[in-house]
Amino acid sequence: MHQYQSGIVKMNDIMINQYISGTGGAKLDTEIADNTFASKSTVKYNFTYIMNVSDSRNGFLKCTNKDNQILVDFINV
């Protein structure tokens, strides 16, 4: 995947913020219009991915800790 993306992975009662970015090396993927991906349930886990942002740009993430909260900013290059 060659684009910036942020979303939430839900697995049973666990929620994980996921961020994807990269500085290139291949053709950019187009933005994804549908913001929710249903998951396949397994015997042990039920996965869901909810996409918050899909942006067809290369870049990197600047992560900072402010008051014990991780802040993530996408830097376009």
C-alpha cells in the first residue's frame, strides 16, 4: 500500500490505532472511498478495521508524547 492511512483495528474488546505511511518507491495507490472494512470472524477473534483517513500521498509520521497521549502527525514529502 503506497498511501497514508489511519484507522482502528478492533479485535474483540481491544482497539488498536493503526497508522500506515511511506516515502515511496512505487506508484501511489488511489484513495480508498469506503471507510469500513468488515472482517472475517475466526473461532477465537472477531476483527474489524475502520479507516479514518485514506490519502494518496507519500510521507512519514511525526509521533510525540504529550501528557501521556501519543500524538501522530502525517508529514507529506
